[in-house]
Amino acid sequence: MKTIPLHEIHVKLGAKIVPFAGFQMPVRYSSDLEEHHTVRQGVGVFDVSHMGEFVVKGPGALALIQKISANDASMLFDGKVQYSYMPNATGGVVDDLLVYRYNEEEYYLVVNASNIEKDWDWIMSHNTEGVEMENISDRLCLLAVQGPKATATLQKLTDVVLADMDYYTFTKGRMAGIDDVLISATGYTGAGGFEIYVWADDAAAMWEAIFEAGAEFGIKPVGLGARDTLRLEKGYCLYGNDINDMTSPLEAGLGWVTKFTKDFVNSDALKAQKEAGLMRKLVGFELLQKGIPRGHYAICNEGGEIIGEVTSGTLSPTLQKGVGMGYVPIDFAKPGTEIFVQVREKLLKAQVVKMPFC
């Protein structure tokens, strides 16, 4: 198992450390519930340095990204971030990712920790023009400062006017006395905030500065447990749960980042699937009875026949009810449709709803 640059700091803070995606990661410091509310109501910091980062640069950089990703990266401008995914050749998803455009010949790709090696090999297999690539994952620390007080916290540390940054944009600047910090108006919580990319050697100083700046707002470290409930409340897909090598990106609701105005890996097959009509769809649902849906629980119709499976589920700390996501036949995908989730030996009534849940 790998460790992230600030591993010892998390141990000293009393974090529960668990194996995750090949790394020893802090899953919680106090409780998932407390950390969840900290982010929704104030400001919390996630150390997500397990994520992967690739530099792609040179005259052919854009052409390579256009080939391996479904979204249209030609629409990016300097300082813009784009959510996308990489389709595989058999109808599934290699990974979802963020594409950062630094300039017309330099891009950064941010990928999931569990897929770093797989993604690198996949992209390189399509790099027929010899585009320059560098894997800088092990040299970076990524801190996600999230919540309604994130801007006020970080503004103390930089001259960059954070309030002027649009969602899904980034800049490089000085923060906490550290140069060459990538400041990104992104996050995986739906609570607002920034993601701060800093070189590993500067990570401890950045961590300390952020917590000093956020002390008046009750800033706290937050683990992967709350990160999961936060992203689920907003209906964000998690690779390995809601999307994977076998799931159709169109069935997963990723049609909005699938641009058939260009050619990309497996684009013809995905276009044909769209034209033929989808057979199933990833939906959000709320339990109408007391219970907690978990991944792999069966989704059934009124007669008890299994029609699908829960891909992600939890007790929403905000709504105080069971919520989840899962694939169901298209006839059951309309909001308001009644479905049932098998929790232990019981079939609990649920209702398909539009996401986000809150």
C-alpha cells in the first residue's frame, strides 16, 4: 500500500486509516455525520492526494485528448476545466476524469486513484503521434477545501481573487507563501470550494496554513466516508460503483458529456446505442420506508422480481432518509415511479427521483 505525503499528519490527528485504491487513506477523523455537516455548513479539508495527475503537452496534445475522451476538449480555453470520460472499445468506461487546459499545447488530466496505471496504459496505447506525457501523481498533494466558508478561508492566503473565479476554472498563483500552486474552482461535494494542487514538499506547510486561516470558521479535516455521502447527495457518479468497464456511459447519464460532433474511441457504437434507444438507466431513488440501501442490494418491482441493483446507497445526513442510485429498465426510470429495494429480507418501498437529492 502506498502512503500519501501527509500520512503522518493524519495519523497524529487520530484519523482512521484504511486501504483504499492502493493507498492508506483517512476515512474519518471524528464521525462521518459530523464531517458531512462541517462541509455542508462551514468548511472542511479532504486530503485526496491519491488521485492521479498526468501532463499531456505538445502540438498533438489536443488531438490525443479528443481521441480518448468523449467530451469536446476543443471548447476549452486557457484556465478552463472540463469533466469527461474515456470510453473503452466494448461500450464501457475506462475512467471518468477532469481535463485542465493550461495553454493550447499543455493539458493536465486528473484521474481516479484506482485507475492510474490502467489509464496511463490506455492513453499511451492511443498515443500514436508521440505526444509528450508525464505522470506526476507521486509528486503532488491535492487538498480539497470544500464548503460555504472555503472562499473566505483561502482568500486569507492568496492575492488571487477567488470570488471572481467561475466554477470549473483554475489558475496558478501564490498561496500561503508558496509559489506555483494550482488553484481550481472544482470539487466533489456540491458544497462549493476549491481544490489545491501543491508539490509534495510544500504540502505540510499548505495544510498548516489552511487550518490556521479557517480556524474562525470551525474548519476540520474530513475523510473519505463523508466524501462519499456528500457526493451521493448530489448524484455524482463514483467509478467502480456507478460506472465501470462494463457500464454504458449513456445509460449512466453521461450523454451530456458525450459529443458526437467529433470522432473518439467507440463513438460509432455509442451513437448507434443512442439512436436505438436505451434499455436501462441509472436513476436516483429515495426510500419511502425506514432503512438504508447499500451497494449491490437488489431493486425489485412490486411483484418482488429483481429488475436492477443498487450501485450506491446511504442514509442521507441532510435528508435523514435512505437514498441511492441504481440501474433499472427504462420503463422504471421516470421520476415518481415506485420501486422496491431488498434490505435484508424485506422489500422496502422507494420512489425514483430526480438528482441531486438535495
